[in-house]
Amino acid sequence: MQFFMPMRPPTVTHHDKKLHAFMRGGKPCAVLHDTPELKDARAKLHAALAPFAPAQPMTGAVQLVVKWLFPAEGRPNGSWKTTKPDNDNLEKALKDEMTRLHFWRDDAQVCSEVAEKFWADTPGIYVEVRGL
């Protein structure tokens, strides 16, 4: 399966969480919460992915190929994006939403990944998923 989602790829990643520290029973505790910006980015990914969700989740080993196409805004179309966010941080939110939409049973099934970032005249996210 392969598809393209025309959109501005989110630049907020799972690292953009807010730490909430508090005391419980006299001991310090801390919990990470999604920021409103991270919740919004996840919702946009979910909405863009939903039309492509399969009827049945894939089983077995899966390869995920993702090309993140960020708005070129004066940079050469197709040139490598070497600035943040990092590929691995971008992939986390995408795979979480793909798991919620049942592209596969568990994102642990993703045994092979290719993730690339480019500047592009047409921004969006290209996704290819195949069984191995």
C-alpha cells in the first residue's frame, strides 16, 4: 500500500511534552503530558491517515517507507532537509497514529524503516507499507 497525504508535515514531535511534577504521599512524582500543539499534530496526522486505513491490520513483519516533504519556501525542490525535527521523532507520532488506525496490530511489527526528509514545492507525507 502506498499513498500521499498533501499537508504541511507537523514539526511538533513526541519530545514536545510537558512535565507535570507533583508530590504524592510525600514523594516527588512526575508525569509527561501531551502539549496542546502535540495533540493538534496527532489529530492532523490521524485525520490525514484515516482515509487510507486498511480493512484489516497487517500481520507479520512490515516495512515502512516515509518521505517527509516540507515546504521548500525558496530552497531547491527535492533537496535534503538537514534541520530539525529529527526523522526518528517524526516517525514516532506517525507510527502511533497508524497503530491506532489498525494499519498493523502493533508497531513492533515494523522491522524495516526508511525515513527521508526533503524540501519540496508540494509539501506532504508519502507513505509506503509492505509486508516482508
